[in-house]
Amino acid sequence: MATLPIAGLTPLIAQRSRHGAVTTAALSRAIGLEDKPDLAPFVRFYDTIDRILPEAILVGDSTAPVYAGNHFVQRPRVRRWFNASTGYGTLGYALPAAVGARRACPGQPVVALVGDGGLMFTLSELATAVDAQTPIMVIVWNNVGFEEIRAAMDAAGVARCGVDPVPPDFESLADAFGSAYAAVGDTGALEAALLAFVETPRVTLIEIDAEAWMASG
């Protein structure tokens, strides 16, 4: 019943381009977020990933690199960047979502970006990835607790509570689950770990010492 009206209306709908990509690029240049000193450590982080894995699907949790990346990360194609650092900010989302992304796109490298606190919500999914032979890279931003919540509590003048859990020994956990492991504190170490993943794709947990990374310059 709708065919005739739609066929009649379709030619009347002019296709217009608002040049969204050009406008967005110009606005990004004008704002210059990538030049902000507080974002510089995260720009280095994503630049390193992009050099080694330019086509990677990046799946983010609620963690500092993802909060920062939402302001400036550009991916070469659609469906290369999605995360949980919006809305309710679900903790633990990245690891199982990355497994799903890799199963759905078996030819694409997939990187899960998660904090040390968030990873503990779904750590068992590391076993799922290993058992299902789903080679994802899990990059853990270890800032020893829930840094974003700590900062929010401090800003609100609220006494800190439950935001300083002691992280586990991630190297031992990776070994227990049968995952590869690398400890990272600067861009050179991250690049080496990424290259090892490219050479031998397997479930890999990379632990970034957040304090060392921020100071590495």
C-alpha cells in the first residue's frame, strides 16, 4: 500500500550534503584538543597503536585513555571505535565486547582498552578468549584503583571510599589463563608489545604502568 506514495515522494527529496566530515575536521583543528598538555600522554598512546595496528577495532571500557580518546580519536573506517565510557559508564564491558568483536570480524585485530579496576569485573572472559582461540589484545591501564571516581570524590569534597583496591599480579593472572603478557611504561615498550602481537596473534594482556606512562614524555 505504501509503494505508490513512496515512489511518488522519493524524486522530490533532494539529496543534500552538509559536508559533515569537512566541518568536523575544521572544528577539530580549531579546538586543538590533541595539543592540550593533559591529553598529550593519551595522544602518544593512540599514535603508537595506530602506527602498528592502523585497522584495529578499539573497544573501550570506562578508563582514562578511553575518556580522553573520545575527544580526539579518529579511525579510518566506521565500526573501529566503540566503548562504554558514556551513559552509565559500565565497568568491565571492554573485554567481553572485544571477544565478540573479534568473533564477528575474524580478520580484524581487536584491542580492548580497560583499567585495572574495570578488568576485575569480567576477568574470567580472558579464559573465554583463550579457550575460543580468539586472539585479542587487552591493554590494561593500571592506575591502582578507580582514578576517575577518586577524582570525582575529591572534587566534590567527599571522603574516598572503595576506590583504592589493590590490583592483582596481572602477569601471574595472564600466565594462569594461558595468555601472553607484557609490562609497559613508555611508547617504545608498547610498540614492541604490539609488534609481538602482530607477529604472533594470540590472546595478549599488556599492563601499562599509568604513572610511568604519564611521566615518560
